[in-house]
Amino acid sequence: MGGWAARGLSLLLMLVSLQVGSLIAPAYACGCGAMVVHRDSQVSVDRETSAVGWDGRTEQIVMQLSVRGNAPDAAWIMPVPHRATVELGDAALFSELQAITAPVTEERHYFWPRDKDWPFGGSGNSSADGAGAPRAAAPVDVVGRERLGPFDVARLAATDPEALESWLKENGFELPDRLAAALTPYVDQKWEYVAVRLAPENQGGTLSGTLEPLRLRFASDRLVYPMRLSKLAATPQSLGLYILADHRMEPRGSIGGRPPKVSYAGRVDPAKQPYEALGAVTGDKPVFVTAIDQYFPSPQRIDGDHELRATAEDTPYRTVVYRDALLTWGGMPAWVLTLLGGALLVVALPLFLVVRARRRRPVLPPPPVFTPPPLR
């Protein structure tokens, strides 16, 4: 085998080994919280959608995950600033929010034909087209455990990140070594945790598909969305967040990602539309909905949690998607009619000028007839 062939084969084997390694690597983070699986399994979060509500005293987070992989189960760990209650959420909430914040389409016309228009291509228009008993005086305190549909939910209070890691491992949550250090800031602030065991509905299956949403509620004097654990992610992260509050909200900073972008901002009255799932979250009270998107190309740069604040004004905003269409008059392309009209004008104008000139030419009287004088 020649030198170049041997080098090519070595490179191919190295790429294959790297790809295989990436397929079996555990997922350490997913948006707000940490997703953990066994080291010989793999789970990826295809989409994560969250709605965050805040009335100035109580915060609630409704989260829905869409996952795929070969893991028989996984653990999702969510830090919260105060003791949380957990219940199943309503998936219809995200359908309603998607309908509320959907971009509006406006048509704008262009005059000259483009690649897909006749005579270059086809005819027509081009369009542009996320129960156990409490234990007191322990490094990890189990403040509640319950079964919610397919979820086994444990609510924990921890004063020692290593003890938290030990408790989770004893209960089947196998954590990577880096996660204990990443949890330290939350432990220092005396935050608590919601640990959820994710499992497929069919026994013996793998974890895949869209999971039922979970709804967390806890006391909070500020609106915060935990993101710190996402710095453990090995791949770029995207955040899609619906914020439900009295006013339009914005993140205080980018926390290591690209600047957040607002895709929708507007006041919604769920009782008038009606939006039943949204009304269940807001108590049927009007709410200002702010939808933001953010991309984290290098998750390791994430340096904190998202703190959200009210903007100076409740300025509404809606994304507009333009649909480009060829300008037509009476079903005919305007440019064709314009050219035809121009051609007719070129032909008709000289004729018109000739006719006009003839009509304006003065009619001269006939010359007088010369009559010779009579002979004498």
C-alpha cells in the first residue's frame, strides 16, 4: 500500500473513531438544566421549548423536551431558587403560544422577472419561504417525591454538591464528574433542585420523541431562567423562550451567547381569544408575551443565568416574513404589458404625428385664374 493510501486510510479510521465516540457520549446539558445518561448510552435533545411566567412574586416554568437516542432512561436536573412544586403541564400551551407569536406574511412585488419567472424558468411567483419521606439534617434533603405520568420526580434541597452527586448516583442518576463543580454556585446560593427520571412509555424501549411538559412553580422576587449548567454542553445550544409577565421583558445580558433576538412582543388576553391553556397559566388575566431566541455557539462561555427585566416601554413587535411576487396586471406580468405598450407607442407615435401634421397643414386657396384682357 502506498504512502498516500496508508495516510488516507489512517485518517478515515480516525474520523470514524471520533464519530463513533461522539455517538456514545452522554449529553451533559440541555438549555436550563442538565441531561444525564449512562456512559454507554446517548440522548440528544432535538428541541427544547420553555414558557416562563412571573407575576412579581411567583415564577413558573413550563418545559417540553423532544429527545432521541438509544438510552433506556435518563435524568434531567433543574436548579430552582426556592422550593418548587411540580406537576404535568399542558402541551396545548405551546401550540397556543406558537400561534400567537407566529410571523405575519406580507406580499411585496417586484417588476422585472427573476430566475424562476418566465421566460427564464417557470411561470408564477417566487416566495421566501421549543413520594418519599423527607430527611432532616442531612447534606441532601428529599423534600418530596412523586410519580407524574411517565416521570419519577424528586425535589431536593442540597448544601453539599458532592452529597447531591452521591444521592443522585444512589438513585440511578449517573453524573459526570464536571457536574458537581458546575452545581457549586447553586449550592452556595442555597438553591434547590428538581431531579426527574425520564423513561420511555413502553418498557424495554429507548427514550425518544416529545415528552409530556412539566410545570414548575416556586417563589421568586426576580425573573430568572437557569442556564449555567448549559456550559457543560459539547455542542452549540439554541434557546427559545416565551416570557409571560405584566410587561415586555428582556435579558440583562447575553451570558456568553450571541445577543438575544426578540421574535414577538405583545399583550394577549387569553379570555378573549380564547386561549385556554395560556389562561390556565395566567389565571385568565391579560399578559404581555415576549418571545426571544438566542444561540450559543460556544456553550463553555456561558457565565451565568438569564435574569430578565422589564423594558423601558411595552413596545409591541411582530416578525414579518415577506413573500415576493411578480407584479401583474389582469393576470399578465406588468413588465410584459409595459414592453408591449412601449412597442405600440413606438409604432403609433410616428403615425399619430403624421396624421396630426396633416390635420394641422393649412389649406391654401387655389391660385387665381389669369384672365387675359379683351382685345380691342
